[in-house]
Amino acid sequence: MLSKLRLGRMAVILVPMLWLAAFFFIPFLVVFKISLAEAMIAVPPYSPLLQWDSSNAYLTFKVTFGNYLYLFESRFYLDAYLSSLKIAAISTFFALLIGFPIAYLIARSRPTMRTILLALVILPFWTSFLLRVYAWMALLKKNGLVNDFLLATGIIDQPIQILQTDFAVYLGIVYTYLPFMILPLYTTLEKMDLNLLDAAQDLGAKPYQSFFLVTLPLAKPGIIAGCLLVFIPAVGEYVIPALLGGSDTLMIGRVLWDEFFLNRDWPLASAVAVVMLIVLVGPIMFMRNSNKEAE
Amino acid sequence: MSAFPNTSTVQTQSVPTWRQKDAKPFVQIEQITKQFGQFTAVNSVSLDIYRNELFCLLGGSGSGKSTLLRMLAGFEEPTSGRILIDGVDMTGIPPWERPVNMMFQSYALFPHLSVEANVAFGLKREGLKSAEVNKRVAEILGMVQLGHLAKRKPHMLSGGQRQRVALARSLVKRPKLLLLDEPLGALDKKLREETQFELMRLQDELGITFIVVTHDQEEAMTLATRIGVMNNGDIVQTAEPHEVYEYPQNRFVAEFIGNVNLFDGTVMDEERDSTTIRSSDIDGLLKVDHGISGAPNQNVSVAIRPEKIRISREPIDLAVNATTGVISDVAYMGSQSIFKVRLNSGKEIRITQPNVSREMGNRLTWEDRVFLSWGADSCVVLVA
């Protein structure tokens, strides 16, 4: 009986485990393997890990850490990582700043209104992400809607460069990932017992004090989850910096793309990807720990 | 803890403040009305509460008692009327500036803060030095016997412990007035009784005026110096517990507090200190030892508590305040028995008798014909 029960449990866990293995772990191993190879003009464009020389009966096992060394020696890649982290961090900060009041408002509105507002938050997902970024290009370009509006109202007297600046990248990332910030924040704020705010005021806390001493600490799990959901994909973002950013907008996603498709240097691109994953393990572990603490 | 509450304070004061003619009320509620849209939650309530009282607002759900409490705390602004606390008009004064603290029904303990930090929360808002804060937190936690749990988070405490943290948190600021919303509602029966006495002890020691909201009439009876019974946004009677029980002013109070038998009848004759009423319910006359200053032939109800009716198999020869019936149901409760008696009119009434004897042999039982009687001083005439 016991073994049957355990078998059942194993089977339940097995499905997601297999899924993760097939679509995450094995591809990661493949990428990791390629990162240890040398680039060469061939199909596929890298040196094999194992090679069998039948005439001499040699089995060659060739591994190089040259790609990683190159990453750390070259200032360019380090700058790309740092710039990505900076852009992701600033975008996350603004997404939090904008997302928190929205989530708060939704959580405090009447239940019928709540459903409508939540639907509005999710609504943009019905349009393709790529199309929405293209739409921003149309809005931000020299003779786009934003410039036209600013000219018409007399705020500026000649069109300004918005597209192909870092500002456009921030705008694009905040716009795209805002729902991922709002939803976890909403969930924690909605669960909050409103009597706690009454209690805080009753004990002498002014409204801003009860916000900082009660609402904000209780929203912490939502803030952490929302920030990670924005920060992690933003670090590796490719489409937004490529379409909205300028030639000097340095982000690791773009570097990766260029190495892969322009330079056809698969091993170096793979090394870039592996290092990025390792960099992102840090914040993921942070989330795990803070969740444990909350429990 | 003593098994008997310390009620001596009330008795040693020669006359309680609320009975003194010229006493100055501590809390004055003047013509307070609160409307939510079309719904009137509190309807022109006026009430005076005196220093050191433990006043109970008693009523069912939707009676307006919680809304009244929330207006005292400042969470709701009255639609009209005003509240004065210690002579100061509270209109427009936000909760964080009122000399009032509240203990919430759900306790509303901050889940992210330890017991200590929960209790210190209010003191820190006053800008006290941390040494003073720590001293007072330790003092109050000792008072509610929670000193050893100071570092725990609320979710690691039992229901009774949480209740005491909530109490400590609301007392530590030494408010002039403490509001308690169903303070014992979430506790089990045994703990509730213990805590009742604990509350009375603390109130007595600290000399803070308490206003307690409850739907539990026994709780109100035990705790209160006076009870304000609420129904549909009105206060229908304000009186000391025994008065509310023995001299209800209207049908609602008589039926809401304890059990009561009501006989409908018509006033036959009325003098200054007696009233005679003919009731078809008992097929006879009721004589009550007080006047009612109402019109003759007026329709009234007469209330008699179940424990005030004598029940016997022996016929009684009385012209008034007596009737006869058949026992339709018996419930043995240990210390007492409850009998349901069907009168000749078809009306069923309730009688409780203490089980003085241990013998079961001669007990009244189903289908016995019994004779009932009661004293003229046991009846209350209800006009409303």
C-alpha cells in the first residue's frame, strides 16, 4: 500500500520534472556544451566535444574555457552586463512606482469594479508584444504622435529625438512589464485586512505612517515577486532595446543576438547566455529566502 | 484568579455616578445619526456614559452598535449630531488624535510585528523615548501575563493569547476611553468566562472607562455597570443589568434578554399601585403591583420570567395570577429543569425550576396536569 502511494506521488511530480528536464535542463546542457567549444566555419559552426579518429583509434575530448576568459578580459561584455542590470533595475524601480498605486487602487475598489480593472491590466496581452513595440515606434518617432502633440501645444518648437534613446528603452520595458508588477502586488494588497489600517490609526498613526508601517511591510512579498518578474526578463530583453533603443544602448540580449546571428560565434554567444543565467540566480535565490522568511 | 469577580467597587461607592442627578457625564452622545445611503444605521441616539463605567452596548447584528462604536473611535463621521469625550467635541477629530483606543473584534494584530512591537506601536507614535516604551510594554505585558511571549509573532499564539495582546495594545497608551468590539466573541466558553473576570479586574485597576459592544446578553449581564440595548439603530433601554432583566421597558428588551412569557390582555382597572388585566391567554385575571398610567381598555402585554412562576400538581385557589395547564415538554439541565406547559387557551409557556431534591421519584413529568401561580411583583406590564 505504502509503495503504491509513493508511486502515485512520484508520478505526480514526474510530469513537471520531465517537462523541466526536456525544455530547460537539457537545452541548458546543450548551450553549456557549446560554450566550451571553439567557433569554426562548419555546420554546426563549432568544434565537436568528442571526436573519433578511426585511423589512429583516438577519441579526442576537447574543452576550452577560452570563451569565458574572453568574456572577462573584454571590457565590452562586462559593460554590456552592467548596462543591462542598470537598465533592468531602473525600469523595475519605475514599474514599482507606477504599479503600486494602480494595484492599490484596484485592490481597494468595489468587487465588480475590480474585475473590470484587472481585465484592463491584462488586456494588452491580447495584442502581440512585437506589434505593441512597433506601435511605440510609431508614437515616438520624429513625426509621431508624441512629437506632434508636443509641437501643437507649444511645449517644444522642433521635434525632439525620443526614439533610439535610452529613455525609449525604459519606457518600452516599463510599459511591457507593468502587468507583471501589478498582478502580484494586487494579490497581496487585496488579501490585507483593512482593520489593520484602522488599528494603526487608532494607535496614533497618521495615514502616511500607517502606509509605511503597515501597508508597505505587508505588501513585501508582492513587491519582491513583482520586481523579480520585471527585473529578470528585462535583463535579457532583446526586442525592446533593438527596436526602441539607439546604437549605443548596450544590453546583453542584443550582444547575444549579434554574436549568434551576425558573428556566427555560437560558442561565445552560449558563454554569454550561461553567465547571464548565473547572474540571475542571485535574485532568484533572494526571492526564495524572503519567501521562506515570510512563511 | 478568584472565581468571583471583584464587584465590591460598585457596591462600596454609595451611589453610582449614573444615578446622581448632577454628575457630569464623561462621554456625551448627542442626537447621533449615521446613514449609509438610504440605510439608517444609527437613528438619533443620545447617551451619557460616566467615568469608570463599563458600559455595554447590547444588540443583534445590524442593530447599529458597531457603527456607534466606530463613530466613537472616529472611523465614521456621524451624519448629524455630535460626540463629546471629557467635554471635548470630537467632530472632525481624526482617529489618530482621539484620546480613545479600540480593541478590534478580529484583534487586528499586525502580522509582521512581534507581540512586543505590536504593543509598542502606539507608544512609538507618541514619540516616547525607547527606554520609556520598553518599560511600559513590559509592564502591560506582565499585567496580561504575556511577558514570556514578547518575541513571538501573532500567528504563533493561541486565540486567547492573541486576545490578550490586543487588549494590552489598546491599554498601553492609557486612553481615557477604551472601546471593545465583541472582545470575547472569538473565545471558547470556558476561556470567555475567565476573560470576563480578567477584563473587569483590569478595568478596575486602571480606572479606564470601557464601552463594550456585544451580542451576548450573558456577557453584558456579567460585565456591565449599565447596558444600552440597541435595536434597528435605536437604544431601546439603558439601565443597570438587573433592571434590564427584571424591568424591561418594552417587548423587544423583554424577549431579547433571557426568556420570557408574554400574556396579551386588556386593562380592566388601574390604580396608583396596581393594575388588573384580563387575558384570554390564561383565561383569567392578572394583577400587577404597579400602575401604568395608560387608558382603560388599552391592549398591553404582561411579561413574566420563567423562574418566577410556581408550578405544582396541587390545585391553587387564587382569583388572580393563576392558571392551569398540561406539561408538554421537560428538559433536565442538571441544576434546573425546564418545563413547557400548554395552557387551556393553547398558549405554551416556559417555566424553570431549580432541582432542589436529588430524588427522581415524584418529579413532574409529561402529561401531568399542573397549577401555576405567580406574585403580583413578578409581572411587568409592557405597553410598547
